[in-house]
Amino acid sequence: MATAERILTEPVPQEIEKKPWRFDVFAHLPWLKGLVRMRSFQFLVILPNLFLFYLFLIAGFFGTPIGNRNIIIVFVWILWWFVLIAVMMPFGSRLWCTMCPLPFFGDWLQRRSVVGVRSGKSPGTLNKFFGLQKRWPKRLSNIWLQNFGFLFLATFSALLVTRPLVSAIVFGVLILLAAGMALVYRLRTFCNYICPISGFLSLYAMTSTVELRSADKEVCLKCTTKSCIRGSDKGWACPWNVYMGKLDRNNYCGLCFECVKSCPNDNISLYLRPFSTSDVALRGYDEVWKACIMLMLAFSYSIVLLGPWGWLKDWANISEKHNWGGFGMFAAGQALLALVIFPALFYLSIRLGKWYARADDVSTKELFLKYAYMLVPMGLLAWIAFSVPLIMVNGSYIVSVASDPLGWGMNLLGTAEFPWKPLWPQWVPFAQVPILLAGLYFGLRGLHKVGSQLFKDPTQLFRSMIPPAVLLLGVTVLFLKLFIG
Amino acid sequence: MKHLIDSKYVRLAVVIVLGGLAGFLFTAFHLAPPQDRSITITAHKYAYDPPVLQVNRGDRIHLHLVAQDVTHGFYLEGYNLEAKMRPENDTFWVRHPSQGGDFEEVDEVSFVASRPGKFRYRCSITCGYMHPFMQGELIVRPNHLFSTSVGLSMGLLLGMLLVFRPSSQGVKK
């Protein structure tokens, strides 16, 4: 189980005791702290995205059905996706959640305020919220729904990333769902447990070079108000239900900065840290399967979308080719790979490692959960490697579509006729190789780090690492084969 | 200086480089005599047939391009070649994108596969929903980049294991 609530009930894990280097951004850039403390900060960063989102929906419903001539496809699935996965995730943690327009209307309905804070009492908080304020069922307080939701959407990825209407419908449904859930459930239940984007952001935020943390955990433990999670007249109760005194991973912190506003002890700061070194503990099967699903989807997308095999594209392209048998095989194959085959291979490597290390004092479950961290940096960097050709080859569509966002023949910026022009496509493999090697490096390093926490005997540690490390090498070589082999 | 040479990171770097070198050498002696290859590529929504072309460096490739259903493009990265084909046409139109200019009608285009590696040919004319993903692969052997990269990966794994091995951490068994 991986819930924000669990953070409140579990002891502080040992791994946070040995913090690597970190740099206090707010201490060095006080103006940035002042900026995020402004009540209007989040609204101001959401506002442009809200406008763009509105434009995207219009384009999706009323613009041209040809994807590469419609702004919703080009800006979302080429530009936004690349910035999200290659820039925001590694260097900004869940910065996207700070500016995401999807939960905006839900927050508005729940708070009946866009900028201001309302003091009062609602279950578990010192703010006045509106709606039914129900608790989300405990058995669903994990990311399994996000896992299955993302896998389900990925089954229709060939439609989602090429059909403006499909993208618009999906985003429309998500925004309505977020608003509806905010009226029924407390806080950001949609973001925590439903949003399919949030699921993988939570996983890959672990690697990020930034973190929002309390400066001194002792101050948090002695704090009597717990304003970060309960709210105050200065800030809303954490929408993600996170208590800063025990926050030790980026996974479920949506960087809304409400805690920075509400903390009476001025004890919250933004820190820089090295890539993929701090949050190295997966804490539930839901998170492990998320890591497997994301890695295998990167693999599947690389085969289906970037591969040369037309029959596979036809299988995935169900609404045009109507090959239901083929689509069934594709959907079942992808789900089987992500949910069964790869997790089974990973499990096998763990059992082998445990056997070779004669590690009878460490349970297979613990080893399985902890060693799965190696899949996190590998998965993120595999996704980045997958995304590089998307932006390099199809990035020129951004220039033409910016001038004719709906594909109606407008020429707002004078660039509507800008030709499709791949940017140094022959050099893409030379970018993909170091990215994948970095994934392998950080995966192996993570493996050693979590292993060091499990084993006191270095020989046991070393032996237990070998089979999963070989599996990681196999994954790397497979991606290399797809991209450059 | 001695400390630097003894450093585990130097050892790691050496093993990685050796792995890359071994990978490179694995394909370095792949010396097939150049030959002429005549290949017809048929484009249809959203693939090329054949999807993958495997040739040797130095081969002269004679391409004949055909469109089966709608007008398609053919943009071969790394070889400065772009074409467009219309259905039911025996001829097609070719240009060199870096030089710009107009397309020239031909019934065959030829070039020497002088650059080794994997290169994609992509559709350059919007042909339908999945157009941005319509592509094939030209693999010019020896593919040094691939073999070197696999060698580097293996070197990285071995190097990391050497760094992590118990004796290198100063622990007596």
C-alpha cells in the first residue's frame, strides 16, 4: 500500500538519516520563497495552462481530425510530453502538478475560493471545505487504480496520440472526474488515487534533483498545530494529505507549496539534491508494478510507435483498421508483458539472488520491494530515450501548428506553411545511447544503495545483486537493439 | 596520483572503455565486398514493405519507390534523400533536402551506403492518422554504434560489480 496517509502512521525510515548533499534553494533565493508564499502563486501558474487547455479542448472537438495539424496532439503529445518527461521529471519533481489545470475546477468547488484561504473546520483540517468530504476507501488508498488506468489508456495510445477528438474526450473526462470527486471526497483524492498521469509522476519524482522538505524534522515533531497537514488561516491543508514531519520521498508531494505558506515555524524549504540518490525505497506492490508497467510501456511504445512493423501499428490502430482480433492480441500482449511476464522475470532474478547470496534472513518480499528501485531510473531514462526522436523528428510541427492551431487554414504567426523538417535525426541514436547507459548506471547504483540497507555482509549484498543487475543489463540491451540495433 | 589510479572510478572507467572497445572490435572485421542491390520499397498506410533493409557499407543501393494507397513520402535520414510517391505511378519524385529545390521525376534513385548504422526512412507527406509513426529502417552493417554500445553496457555492469565486490570495499571475509 502506498498512501499519503501511511506516511503519517509509519516511523521515519532509516534511509533518510543518511542524507546526501542538498542545497537549500529558499535560503539562497529568498525571492523565490516569497513568490511561492504568495496566495495567488499557484493560481497564476495554472492560469496560462488553463487557457491552453481550453484551447486544446476546442481544437480537439472542432479542429482538424489530422493529429499532426492539430494543436492538442502536437503541443500535448510532442512538446508537453517531452518537457514533462525529460525536463520536469528529472529536474523539477512533480512541478507539473503545481501547474496542472485538471484539478483546478475541483479545488475551486471544494474551497469556493480561487486564491484565498478559508478558516474553519472540516474533517481532519482547520479549513472550511465544501462538498461531502467523504474518506476515500482504505482498500483503494494505493496506486493500483492509477496503474490499471494508465495501462488501459496505453492500450489505446495509438488513438490517443493521433486523434484530436480522443485526446479531447479523455482530458474532458479527467477534468469532470476531478471536479466530481472533489465534491464527494476530501482534498485531492483524484490526484492521489485516480489520475493516470499522477501515477507515473509519483514514481519518477523519486529520482528528481529537487525536493520539498522540512528543514528540521524535530521542529515538525514538536509542532503542535501541524498546519502543513491540517491547514491554517495562511494556507490550505495539504491537498495531498502529506505531513511534512515524516515526508521522506517525493512520490506524493504535489509541490503546491501550501505548507510553505502555512508552516508557523518557517521550517519548509526547497532543496536541490543529486539525481536518483535520495528516495530509493519502493514501499508496496502497487509501486513495484507501476515501475514494471512504465518500463514495459516504454518498451511497447518503442516497438509499436517507433518500430518499422506496420502490422503491429495496424493492430494498435483499431478505429481505422478494425482488426479486432489483432487489437485483442496487442492489448493482451501488452498487459501480459507489463503485469505478468516482466514482474515474473524480476521476481525470478530476486529469487536467484536470494539463493546465491544464501540470504535466509531477508524475506523475498522485502528484497522484491526494495530492489525494484533499480527499475525507476532505468524506466525514466528509457522514456526519455523514447521521447528524444519524437521531439527531434516531429518538433517542426510545433512551429506550423502554433500558427494554425485548429488546422483550419489560419496563419496567425506566419509560420503555418513551415515544412516538416526533422532536426538532426541521424544524431538521435547518439543521444539515446548515453541516456540508456545513464539509466543502467543509476539503476545499478540504486540497487547497491538499497542492498546496503538490507545486508550487513558485503558478500551477501554482492551476490544478491548479480541476477537483478543482469536483468537490468538485458533491459538496456533490448532498448539499444530497438533504438540503434 | 597513485590514489587517483587506485580510485574505483578510474577502474570503472577503464572497464567501461574496454567493454566499448571489445564491442567495437566485434564488428570491426565485418568486411563484406560491396555489391549493387536493387530494392523496391512499397509504401502503404502506415508502413513500408520491406520494413527493414539490411545492407553492407559500400553497397550501391538502387531504390524504386512505389505508393500503394495514397501519396506517401520517403525521407531517409543520414543520406540527404527525400522522395514522394503517388499511387499507380511507375515514377516518383526525388530531391536532396539539404539543397532544397524542386523534386525531380525519376524511375530509380541510387546512392552508396557509406555511413554505417541504423537509419530511419519516414513518411514526409501527411497520409493519415498514424502518419508521424510511419517509418522503416535501413541498417548498414557493420553497425559499430550498436556493438560498441552493447560493449559499453556490459563494461558498465562489470565495472560496477568490480566496484561493489566485497574485497574492493575493504572488508575481510
